[in-house]
Amino acid sequence: MVYVTPDTAVAPPHRAQTLWRPAAAGLAAALAGLGVAELTAVWIAPGASPVLTVGVLVIDIVPAGVKDLVISLFGTADKIVLIVTIVLVLLLVAALAGILESRRPPFGRLLVVLIGAIALFAALSRSSASTLDAVPAVVAMGVAAIALTFLTTRLPVDRRTGYTATASTPEQVPARVDGSGPGRRRFLVYTAITAGIGLLALTGAQFSAAATRAADAARALFPLPTPSVRAAAIPAGASLNVAGITPLITPNADFYRIDTALSVPRIDPTTWRLKVTGMVENEVEIDFAELLALPLEESTTTLACVSNYVGGDLIGNATWLGYPIRALLARAKPTDGADMVLSTSQDGFTAGTPIEALTDGRNAILAVGMNGEPLPLEHGYPVRMVVPGLYGYVSATKWVVELKLTRFDQEQGYWTPRGWSAQGPVKLSSRIDVPRQGTSVSAGSIVVAGVAWSQQVGISAVAVQIDDGPWQDAALADAISVDTWRQWAYTWNNAGAGDHTIRVRATDAAGLVQTSATADVAPDGATGLHEISVSVSA
Ligand SMILES: Nc1nc2c(c(=O)[nH]1)N[C@H]1C(S)=C(S)[C@@H](COP(=O)(O)O)O[C@H]1N2
Ligand SMILES: [Mo]
């Protein structure tokens, strides 16, 4: 055993370590952060790849002259040049972070946080950004910072001086000074493992991205057939053209997404099959080409999530193209006593839907198209269910591969044992879209507008209440059908300056008035009235 004596500590610590080890620690940490982040991006936030979003940011801020120069020099390879440059700069900064962290902790970590913050800004400054897009950058920052700390605190003792890079006083220096022991090898192994994790994750991200591109290409191989039944034309009067109101049809890119899938299933449509099993006389199995060859029907249906709180945005309206589920069930011939169709997704999610809702004539379909496009991957490609009037968790199975005829007293859908009701009809509700909650509006005539829905029944009236005043009737747009939301608008005249509360209340076509009693989203959907506050300026 050799002990450190004061005279071995004469050399200042920052000259004591070779540079390459801390630099390697920084590089490995950056690779790990980048790899895990890129993988996270393909899985949960496609479009928020840190390298690509930073690339877009660079393109945005680089002066036009530089852009032209790069394009003239590299032509169509300009994007690759950009990506390579970003990665090289990142690796350079990473090496620097390793050295900094080994000499002046925590400045290396601070540098990592700074780079992470740039990536975060790049991800969130895009117009299409959602909160999920923040995840890859945050993951990158976290993984890189942890790996950097881990590796730099395991830097081996220097052979000549007895210092580890992070030890700044002799007391912190471990006893072993010969530098030949397991410390050096262990550091190398840890660094290699960290870098290996990064490279593995980067490779995984490439494969996942390739699979997504393949699935996208496959989507193009199966263009949507012409509907045999067109959706009822949307009446011109269905849209009130109020600025800021939710569009009548939700564009696919803006449609809310809810599912338990960690990574979006990518199903090869040429191998996809749907089986109808369980309590049936004939098991039925069809593939995608067979499904597309059947007479498909178009219908406009609003889809709502049971987790949508009053006034929330987990609801959207689309024109779907698909095959009536009742027609497929008719082929399978359910036996007596079956009262549930348990639909299963390729990734194991299940929903239990009453047979009644699938056979009573409503537009319950196996959907293949959404707003004129094949289903987007995240909305269930190649086939999903859409059942008007039922919350998604009991009806709207995406990536569906099996319909099992069974009984509610024998089987449960995914969410039922997790505290949600076995039955999930969508509740009568309404929402204020304009003005927005908490905004300031100028006095005078203020247009209050939004949407209301009562699927399978229809909306007959909407009323608005200002503060504790009387309920006033709003104007209703034409309905598309009983299965879609309906726009409404109310003009609030002579709005006085000050803070005000606005409430909305719908009445359905059966005379049911939306209750003001509040209920939580669990177990079977929220109730209560949507209320916003605005401040009216004189
Ligand atoms: N395979 C699968 N399908 C699913 C779910 C799921 O978790 N997995 N969630 C359901 C829920 S809770 C809702 S609200 C709708 C949402 O459909 P969307 O993401 O297309 O808006 O999908 C339903 N279908
Ligand atoms: Mo949902």
C-alpha cells in the first residue's frame, strides 16, 4: 500500500491527468445521451429527433449567404453536411465537457445542460410542437449528465502524480498511485459500455425509423378505394365561421392521440389479418386486400376520450371510411347469449363493446380511412374501430386484429379492471372555444362560440350564462348528424369592463339538460358545465 504524501501533491491537479480519458468520458456520455434520445424520439415523439430539430433551427438562423454557399458547395448533400457538422460539433463540445467536468465540476454538466437546452428550444420552437416533443431533449440531457458524472468520478489515478482528475486536495486522492491496477481498466470498460449503449440505441433508432418509413411506404401501396356509400354532405350552415372556433373536421395532424402504446405499432398491411372468434357459428378471417375490396362506407363521427375533462380537447371529429362491423358479424353469426365484442389490438390493448352498439344500425365501422387518407400510423393503421356514441376506451381499438364474441360477465376490456366502467356511452357535453379562458377581450359585442355534442341523440339547444345572469339561447349551426359535434355561437352585447365568467349548457334532442353536477373523468366520463373567465377591457 502506498500513501500519498504532501510532496506527491505539489503538481496542480489539472496538469496531472492526461486529456484523453476525460475527453473519452465526455464523448461516451454524449453518445449515450444522443442515442437514447434519438430512440425516444422515434418511439414517442416522431419529428422531435434532437439532431434533426437542431438542424432545422440552424437552417432558420443561419444567414442566407451561408446557406447559399453551403448549397453551392455541396448541392443536394447539404442536409447530410448539416447533420455531420452538428454531430461533429456535438462531439467536440462533449469532449470539452468531459475535460471541464474532470477539472472543474460541475461545469462539464452545466455545458451538457446548455446543449440540452438548445435541443429543447429547437424541439419546442417548431410550429407543430407538442409537449411530448420536449421528451427526447430532456432525456438526452439527463442521460448525458448522469453518464458524465458517473464516468468522470471513476477516472483512474494518474500514474505519475497519484491524482485523479477530480481530486483537488491530497485528502481526496485515493491511496493507489501506481496506476496499473483495476482502476484504469475499469474506467475503460465503463466508458466503452456507455459509448456502446449510445451506439446500440442509435442503431435501434435507425432501424425503427426505417420500419416507420417502410410502413409509410406500405400505406401508399394500398390507396383508399372509392366509397360505396359517401358521407352525407356537410351542410354549408354547419360551420359558423367564427374566428378561433374549432374547425368542424379535425385535421389528422391535430387529432388527439390516446393509447397505451409505448411505440406506435407498425403493421405490415400485407400480413395483417382480422379474426372473428369466440361465440360464433363461423369463425371469419379476412386480410387487408379483402377488406378493401368490400363495399366501404364513409361517415362523419366525433371520437371522444373518457379522460376528456369538461372543456378539454381529447375529442375530435373526422370523416371515416370503413366497413360496417355488423356486416362482418352477420357473416360470423354470433351465438345466443353473446353480448360483447372484445376487440384486441396487435399490441395487446382490448376494448369491450356491447354487440348492440355494433349491430343497431349506427355507423360502427372497421375504419381504414381518416379524412380521405389511409389511417395515420398513430391512429391505428391499417385498421381500427370507430363506434359513434361510445368513448374510445370501450370501442375505438386501433391496430385491431381480433374481434372475439363473448359476454360482459366473462371478459373485461383493458381499462375495466383499472377502475373504469365496463360501459362507456359518451355523455352530453359542450365546450366554449372562443374567447379563450383567461384572455382579455375588448368591451362591446363579444362573440362566444364553441361546440356541443350528444351522440346518437343530437343537440337541440345551447345556452350561455354571463356571470350569474339569465341563461340566454345561443344560435345553433346546422347539424352534420347526431353523431358529430355541433357548433354554436352567442353574441354578448354591451359587455362591460371587468372580470366575467361565461358558462355554457347544452340540451339534447331528447330534452335532457346538461347537468351542472361535476363528476370526475373516472369511472365513466366527466360531467359539469364548461366555464371560463375573461377580462373585458374598456
Ligand atoms: N390499440 C389501442 N387502441 C386504442 C387505445 C389504446 O390504448 N390502444 N386507446 C383508446 C382510447 S382510450 C381512445 S380515447 C382512442 C383514441 O383514438 P385516437 O388516438 O385515434 O384519437 O383510441 C382507443 N383505441
Ligand atoms: Mo380514451
